Amino acid sequence: MKLKYALILLFISLVSNAQQNEVASIEIRGLKRTKVSFIRKILNTKPNAVLDSTIINNDIERLKRLPLVSHASYQVFYSHENKHNVFFNIEENFTLIPNVNLWTAVNDQFAYRLGLSDFNFLGRGIAFGGFYQNNGYDTYSINFRAPYLLSKHLGLAVNHQNWKSEEPLYFENTSANYLYNNISIEALAIVEFNRKHKLHLGINFFTEKFEYLNGEVPENVPRNLDINKTLYKLVYDFDGLEYHYQYVSGFRSLLYVQSVEAENNLQPNFLIAWNDFFFYKRIGDKGNWANRLRLGLSTNNDSPFAPFSLDNNLNIRGVGNLIDRGTGVIVLNTEYRHSLIEKKWFVLQSNVFVDSGTWRNPGGEFNDFVRSQNLRVYPGFGLRFINKRIYNATLRIDYGFGITENSSNGIVFGIGQYF
């Protein structure tokens, strides 16, 4: 019995001593452009606080998610008595990123986009930039995002865009091309409750214009529209992902809810919501299994302007550019990434995937999801050329080929992983 009490007292003593360990100082190593004050601001590890490995590990994961950080680690050194020094080691990304894209638009017009964005503007983790695009029409966008502008829990984003593109609209037995113009200004509050939970809440004022170009249009469909709208936006982000350079593991859920109100009756108000579920798993030393499931619904208006689209660059690789629209969507993307060559700064990664999805037709029923004509299944393969020292510097090339009825095939280029 005495031995039992002695062991209990020894355990209490050890726990008590461990709890008395404190942080003497914090040192930040490896910064070049980033302000030390910014990093200290967002860390939960503070001088004179209790030394807690859980808090430090959470800080490391927060740092790894910043666009300016390629990799982060920490070291703890004994100082004196019960005091310890904590060293955060940061490998910075190059974050001043040009944006150059070339492609062929819907009207076979040669198109290009030129832009420049700094994801570490002023050395404080602010994303600021924009682009100019010409696809036969002039488009531009200016974006500002400062997630830690006011505190380590509260930030702000402001975006302005004037977008023009030729859009195919599909009717029951015909289709037509319209010039689509969207002019918008958006403001969002960014609230980070903790490392895993984040909320975006804001409002977008925009004007939509549709101008008929060519094709067959039913009599009940207007040839020209000019509508002022207001969009209320909520995004809830649960992020449990862990990063090690190009490798990702864990689970993430992104919920989007938007309510759109029009100032006239030409287009009805509608609600749209979708959730992206991500699951990643490391396979051995060089493999990464990645998955994305998207479930979405909107107000089921029988309209050619349905919000969910079927597109190469969004959901199904190889299917074509903006080939269909719907008021509901179920899409599953799964792929296996394998690092073929990995150097200090460069990675060549192979990729095999299956993209599959189904849509609810505008004004349709839920059983549209199980109709064979709405189902798309596209396996494929690709390559990734990754620079580990430049933010989002992943050039991807994928080839997808359809195995369901009336399928196509094609090559898809892009910057960044597909998801």
C-alpha cells in the first residue's frame, strides 16, 4: 500500500514539474521577405507561457498552410532552471507569381491571360494581385486577401472583377452562344476560430449581362439581359490536413452557401450550396492518394443559366469546355500521385486518376442523378512538374478519356494540383 502511494506521489511530482516548464524566448529562423513581427503575431506559442508541445505542433501546421511557407519545423533547447528556448525554422516560398495562360476559347478565338500576384505582400502574409485576360473580350480582376489583417483570428478580403466570355447555353434541342459579362465587387470577413476551423462571411454586389451572339433560341428565352444582383456568401472550412512539401494527408471539408437576389423578375432568386470533402493519405515514402467528393444543390429552376457546370477545368478531365449545366451535382475525383524524381527543389510526379460525376437537369428530378445519359466516367493519367521553393508552382498535364456513352477525350493543362 505504501509503495502504491509512493508511486502516485512520484507521478504527481513528475507531472507538476513538467507543467512548470516555460518558454524563455522564441527565435524565428529562415525569414527573408517575411516580417518577424507577423510570424510572432500568429503564433500561439508565447514567451513566459507554459511549454506545450501540442500548441507548438499546431503552430507548425498553421505555418505550413501559409502560402509563404514551403516547410516549417521547430527545436527546443534548455535555457536555465525550468526555462526553454523555442526555435521555429521556416523555409520560405517565392511568392511573387506571374500568371501566363494561353488557350483556345469557345469561339475558337486565341485567348491569353497575363497577371501578377504576391502571396506575401509587404511581408505580412497578404495576397494581392490581379490579371488581364483577352479571349476576344477584355476581362480584368483585382484581389486583396489579408487573413490576419486585424488579429490572428480576424481578416478581410476584397475582390473586384469585370469578366467577359462567350458562353454556350443549352436548351432542350438547341443551343446558342451568348456574350456573358459579370461586373462585381465583393467584401468578406475572414474569421479563424482555431487552426482547423475558419469562416468566410460576406456580400457581393454584381451585374450580369447576357447578349445574344448566334445559335437557336426558344421564343420564351430573352436574347438580352441586364440584371443587378446581390449575393450573400458563407464559407465554412474545416481543415485537418497536414503538409510535407508536395505530400498531403488528412481530411478537409469546405461548405459553400450562397443566396442570390435579383432586382427584377427576369431571373428568380435562388439558393445554392455545395460541400467539397477531401481525403488524402500517404502511401509509402513517395505515394499520395487524393480524393475529392462534391455534393451540390441549387434552387431547381428550369433555366439555361443553371449554376453547376460540366467542365474540363472544374470537375471532369477530358470532357470538354463548359459542355453542360445543371441544378445539382455529385462528383468524385480520385487519383494516385507518385514522385518519380525528387530533388532538393524539384519533383517530377506521375498521376493516374478516375473522374466521375452526374448532374440534375435544370427543372429535373432527383432520379436524374442515376440516368445513364447524365453520368460521366473519365479515367486518365498525367504528370506534375513541381518547384518546391515557389508557391503553387505545380504545372499539371492530364489526359482523360471517357468510358460512358457519348464520351470524348482530351488534354487538360493547369497550374496547381487539380484538387
